[in-house]
Amino acid sequence: MAKRYVRQTGKDKDGDITRLCNSGQPWSPRAKVDAIRDIENGTHEYCVNWTHYPETRIRVVQGPNGKYLRTDRDETNKNNLDDLPDC
């Protein structure tokens, strides 16, 4: 499983994550549906390497409206995918 670092996220008008990005990487941007498939199949792991917080893994979560991407929960709320700049 190859690790891919995410530095930006694409969001729709509701703020939902639609893609993962890291400028200059050949895989970027990666659509949400493709990233979910990568994670579930064990092809790639997506992580965010925060400046002031530990690296966090992006997970697939089943919500009431389908699958979505989010970071692991921990003691801070400052490491959300929503906090990343837009791509």
C-alpha cells in the first residue's frame, strides 16, 4: 500500500469533500469515489501531515447519505479535511 499525502481538498457548495489533492503529484487531484475505492481496496493510504499536529490518516466512513472521507478523531478539532485549502 502506497501512502499519499494530501495538502488540499476540493469541496462542493455544501462543504463536502469531493476530491483530494497534492499539487505536483501525478495522482492529484483524486476524486472522492476513487480515493474511497483506493482505501477500501488497500491500494493507497491517504494521510495529512499537519504542521503542528500528528500525521492523520484519512478514513472512509459510512454516513446516512453514503460513504465519505474524514480524518481520525483525536483530542483536537484542528485537523479536519475541511481545514485544508481548496484545490
